[in-house]
Amino acid sequence: MVEQQKTGIAIASFWVWCIPLVPLGLAIAIYFGELQTPTFLFINRYTQILPDTLWAWLTFLGNGWGIFAICFPLLLLAPRLLSAGLFASSLGGIISLIIKPFLAFQRPASVLALEEFYIVGEPLLHRAMPSGHTLTAFAVASGIYFACDRSKRASLWWIFIIAGFAGLSRNALGAHWLTDVLAGAAIGVWSGMIGAILAQYIPEKQLTPNQIWPRLLALGGLGTIYALLTQTLDSELNQSLQYACVALISITLTLFIKAQKPRGI
């Protein structure tokens, strides 16, 4: 019965696999239509009406450490969803590592004069396509969305809006072309769907707090705390957000440790 349910999820969602072709096709049209620079400059210019801190925080959602920290409470609330997001972002990261050096596209700072656009932080020059932050944001959002029961998905549409703003932040901060963001979104959604399918194969009994897989995820939380306290993720503007994420993970881990005790003790 379980196997039938898993297969049903994959088959029922088959049509959705075509949806990422829309942003991917748009990216191709912009690139070959010689609209890459105009679209980038337009977005980069008009997003300046909002503060840099907001865009830095949004781009934090595309950082692997950052998004894992923000989603970490799912370890207690819905460990399968956390697993789906982790599988999705890991797969997306591998794909990105393969594609970026193969395409070897230059970023805006390599093509345009720095005074032509607004940039926050050190100029990034190479490995533009796809946007890794956008890919990660959409991979996690898609993984969580498709790992949910169908009846609950309608209320989760907003996570794609947030992922979209995370991608837009890469243009706002001067790090990526719009084409990089669109390609990252497409690959991210595909990665998320695969991650959701993989997460379905974890037996329900293996997701309780006293099992090895949740404990490994908890160790990942400790590693994330170390990264948040010892590194500046993307921008110094994110420092306060990093400390807030450390607190979030710490609270979750405290509750997770309490959940290790058998009932009745």
C-alpha cells in the first residue's frame, strides 16, 4: 500500500515537471534576444527603493546554511518536510557545481562598469549561470511543497513567492543576471520535486526523535550553529539574522533533546 502511494505521488505530479520549462524558456529568450543587460539594469535600479538589509536578508534564504537554519524547527514539526528540503537543496547544489564551470558565464561585474549598476559587497565575477541562491531557495520551497499532502499544498503557495524574492535579491544586490535567476528557479523546482519523492521513502517510524535520521539532522543543526557563528554569510548585513537563527536552532535542539526521553519517565 505504501509503495502504491509513493508511485501515485510521482505519477500524479508528472505534469508539474513541465512547469519549470516556463522560466527556463524565458531565460533563453532574454539571453538570445539580447535583453540580458536591460532587464538586469531595470531590476537593479528599481529595487533600490527598498533597503539593502531587506535584500540581504532575502538572499540569506538562498544560502544553504541560512535556509537550513530557518527550516530547522521542522525537525520537530514535520521531519519529512525538512528531509525533502535537505535532499532537494543537496541535489540542486550538486547540479549547480556541475553546470556553473561548464557554462562559465560571466556575472554583471565582469561585463558592466561598476558605476553602471548598484552593487552590495565585493563584486562577483564568474560562474553566473545558474544562480545558486535562487536554485537553493526554490529547491527547498519545492521540496517542502511537494512533500506535503495534496490537501495542504493550497495553503503553501506563499513559499514560492518568498523564493521568488530571494532570487530577485540576487539582481538587487548586483550579483546575477535575470537569466541566472530564472534558470536557478527552474532547476530548483525540478530538484525539489525529486527531493520530495526521495523523502517519501523514509519510513514513518524512522522519523521519530529517537531514531538515527532525526539525530543526524540534529547534528546538522550543530554544524549550522558553528557556521553561523564563525562565518559571515553573503553580507555583514546578515549578522543579526545569523544570531537569530542560532537562537532558533538552539531552542529547537533543546526541545529535541527533551523529546528523546521515553514517555512516562
